[in-house]
Amino acid sequence: MRNGLWKLVSGKLPQPTEAADEILKWKTKAEKAAGEIYLLVESDQRVHFRGHEDPIKMWQLLEAAHLSKKPGACFNVYDDLFSRFRITC
């Protein structure tokens, strides 16, 4: 977000299809975004997107590796959080 690349990474800024100048600008931003992701991710986590240079795909692969959408995982997080605030009488 800091570098104005989040819209591209999140897929909200699709690649232009007509104007060559706009396509070049988009690809330049995509290369910057991929570089930022690569440099900011720890080296042992790069295995999740090895072989991909598309920043949108890189982000999706990282999200799939680290974001659990299973109800059990959410329950465990909430249980851990609320167990710290249990009041004993």
C-alpha cells in the first residue's frame, strides 16, 4: 500500500487491454509489486510462490498458505483470546 501497488496486487486494477502505453505502465507496476513482495517475505516463506512472477498470484499463494478459513481455527483463536480474560470467583 505504501508504494501505491495494493490495487494491482489485490486484483482491483486489472491489466489494460488496448493502449500499449497503459499496458507498459501496468506491467512496470506489476514488476515493482512482485519485487516488493519478494523482498519483504522471509526467505523460508518464498517457497510458497516460487516460480511465479505475477504479484497477484504471489499474494494469492501466500494467502492460501497462511490464512486458514476453517471454523476450528477461528474457534481456537477466540478460545485462546478469551481464556486470558477469564474471571475466577
